[in-house]
Amino acid sequence: MSPTPNRIVIVTAPSGAGKTSITRHLLHQIPALGFSVSATTRQPRGKEVDGRDYHFIGTDEFRNRIREGAFLEWEMVYEGKYYGTLMSEIEEIWLEDRIPLLDIDVKGALRVMGDARVRTLSLFIQPPSLDELERRLRSRGTDSEDSIRDRLAKAEYEMSHRDRFDRIVINDQLDKACTEAESMVRAFLDS
């Protein structure tokens, strides 16, 4: 495998479908990948660390960076909460001769896939059902009832776009989903 400067691997899914777990697996198993830390205006949750889990920045600064063209993609994912991928993050990973791995939302993934500057492999992680997704969101214990309702409504919309992605991985058993995703990424890196 020889890294190509414009290649990117995207993992996307509705919130709670398992994309972060699968992303961690891929990063652990495939050293050629480098995690692209997203920027967000939301507050840290639990033990999240600035610069490792996200770049936590203020709304005004985020909007300034939008105007400056600093993002490969960005989106207001939830009302008043922006998320985005800084181009500087991508370039830094390419300079390390690695392939950026993006763990991003569906709209952001579609934007990256439409960018002529990059060649992507996009994986859509699908929960086995919306009921199971709701169970997973509730078991995390990090979201309010309103947030859970918003995430479930958004999940229905996101799942309606799943066929636009290169591969769909149904996460009904995490180990199996991780193995499938790893196989797909290795094939992309070897192409």
C-alpha cells in the first residue's frame, strides 16, 4: 500500500449506530490511517479532550473559519451546533504519508464525497433498526430526552441516503461490523 495524497476514508452513520467504535477499530488495526479530529462548537461531553476528541471552538471563531475557507466540510448538525473538518487536519495527515479517516455526519460525508480534490471510500454504518438505535442512545446516558428525539428524527433522514455511499455495513454485531469495515478499507488502500 502506498498512500496517495488525495485519499480519504469516511465513516458515517446516524448517532448511536457504532461509527466511533468502528473508527477506533480501524485506527487500531490499520496504521496507515490517521484520525482527522473534527471541529465543533458544542461543549465537551464526559471525558472528551480538546484536540484529541474534537477541536472545541466558539461559534464566532467557527463562522470566521467558514468565511476563510478553512474547512473541507462543515455543517450545522443540530440547531446552533456546528461541526466540520479543518483542511489543515487533512493536510497534516497527508504530510505524515497517512490516509485521513473521517468520523463525520452524513451531510458532511456527502460534501467530502462531492469534492473533486479528494478520492474517497465512504462507509455508511447502519443500525439493525431504529428501535435498536433508540436503545443504544438511551443506554449512553449522555443525551436529554429532546436530544434523543432529535437524533432519532435525524437518523431516519440519514438512513434515507445510505445508498449514496460506497459501502453499507450493518452493525448488528460489532465484531462482525468491524471486520467487514476493515476488509473494505484494506481493499481501498491496496487499490
